[in-house]
Amino acid sequence: MITFKIMDKAKPFIKWVGGKGRLLEQFERYYPNELKKGAIKNYVEPFLGGGALYFSILEKYEIQNAYLSDLNRDLILTYRVIQKRPDTLLDFLEQYQKRYDETAPDKRYDLFLAVRKHFNEQRFEINYKKISDNWASRASQFIFLNKTCFNGLFRLNSKGEFNVPFGKYKTANIFNPDNITAVSHALQNAEIVETAYKGCWTSVDNKTFVYFDPPYRPITKTSSFTTYTGSEFTDKQQIELAEFFQKLDKEKGAKLMLSNSDPTGINPDDTFFEKAYQGYIINKVSANRAVNRNGAGRGKISELLITNYGGSDES
Ligand SMILES: C[S@@+](CC[C@H](N)C(=O)[O-])C[C@H]1O[C@@H](n2cnc3c(N)ncnc32)[C@H](O)[C@@H]1O
């Protein structure tokens, strides 16, 4: 396979809760030296979301193969459309941009509701397994909703309907051809899969860097935000993930990095992650997180960065 380095800088094409854009510089110090020195060329990210880390790593290091996955089926459908049919998607997005801009501000709410309704009704007609003609239109609705809904949230109700309210934005950046083209280039050597995180197992070997960014373990009772897929990511699942981390470490010898929220800022006695990741290196980096609507949730919060290797440096 040909090693590629893209010219344009691809960035996440959606706003995503837990997006790592603002933490990239701080995270870089903790990447394995093997990646920095070119000995690792395989990258795996099984909680992909907006993909900020992937795009940044691809730009800086020689990645030949990537395995990218997430359980959110419409998110993955959209990535696959960008990979395979960026031009068709851009035609749809251009139309949506025009409609949004030409609609009077007091009528945009109706436009938003109409797209949301169509998006929800259309879900039964989609075959998520195989790319087909209706995928590009669905991907454009997914992006439209992400750019116009409240805070770019993704939340499904118990029926599986997207139910985030309108964001009331004066402007919305729906059509961004330069970035969609850059993202499409950045995805050409990637395998993009809709699956739970354990699906990455066979794509990992001892020359792989795996980055896990699971839904945060809520640090306060009211800060729970684990609705990207319509189901919760409970403490039990956090423990199962820690066991999977250990198994990959022991049986595959890959370099592993995992982030999560640091509960000790709120409750110093909460040693959940120390117990779950005993024997591994737990670093703390500072994050400016703005998930909650009330001011209290917007302060600087520590983020945990857990690795199965030490000795990273800034070279
Ligand atoms: C914190 S976000 C990832 C954010 C991402 N790193 C970014 O920069 O935008 C967590 C992601 O995990 C996905 N997810 C939730 N449960 C999952 C599971 N069991 N397996 C795989 N992905 C899951 C969600 O759909 C969501 O996109």
C-alpha cells in the first residue's frame, strides 16, 4: 500500500459532544514514540465521533492503514458517503445551504422540523449495510441537522427518533466543500465500520496505535451525556472496556491510549479509573469542556489519559 500524506488539512466535519479538537496539542505529548518515529503505521479508533485525533495524526505521521468505527449508524453512513461519494453529498449540502440562507429567520424553525421529520421517517428505508443511492441524501440531512440543531447534539428518543431542538443560529456552515474534499482524501485508506468497539480486535497488531474515546463516565449525577447511540454507556460497560484494553495489551502488544473524565476533581475519593486501569499509566490533562447548559458545568475539568506505555516525549 502507498503511504499517503494529504495536502489539505482535514478537520471534523461535524460538531460532536466530547470532540477532542481543543485537546490535541496536550494529547500529542502522550502519543507513543514509535508513532512519532515512524515505526507504527496502523491506526485504530473505535469510538470515532468527530475524528479530531485521526485527522490530526494523519497530517503529522505516516499512517498507511486506519480502522475507524463507531456505533452510531448515521455517523458511520455519513463518513462512508464522504469517502465514496463526496461530490453527490456536496450537491445536496449546497442546496441545503441555499435553503437555509434564503429562508426568513422566523421560518427556519419550520425548515429544521421538516428535515428532522424526514430524517426520522426515512430511517426505515435505509439499508445501513450497503452503500446505495439514498445514502448521500441521508448524510446531507445528518450534517444539516448537526449544524442547525442545539449545540450539535445527537440524541435519540426511545423510538430511535432524533429529537434535538432547533439551535436558532443566524448563520450555519452547512456547505464546506474544501473540508469535505479534504476529509474524503483523508479517508481513502481507512476502513470505516459501524460496530461496537470490540469489533476492532482483528485490526490490531503489535504495530498499531489504538485510541479509545468512549462516552464519558458522568462526573456528576446531572452531567450524564451518553446518548449518541440511543443507549447508555454504564459503569459496567466502562469496566468491560477496561478488560478489553487489558486483553489487547497482553495478547496484541499494541500501543493503547484511552481518555475519560477525571472524577477526582469532584470527588477525590472516587478511584474508579485507578482500580479499572491498575498497572497502567494514568496522566491528567486539563480540558475546557462546555457540555452542560448551566454555568457550573463549564469550568476547567481534568481529563484522564491512560496509556499502556511510558516514555513519550515531545520529539
Ligand atoms: C466521546 S465520543 C468520541 C468523540 C471523538 N473522539 C471526537 O473527537 O469527536 C464517544 C463515541 O462513542 C460512540 N459509542 C458509544 N457507545 C459505543 C460502543 N459501545 N462502541 C463503539 N462506539 C460507541 C458514540 O457514538 C460516540 O461517537
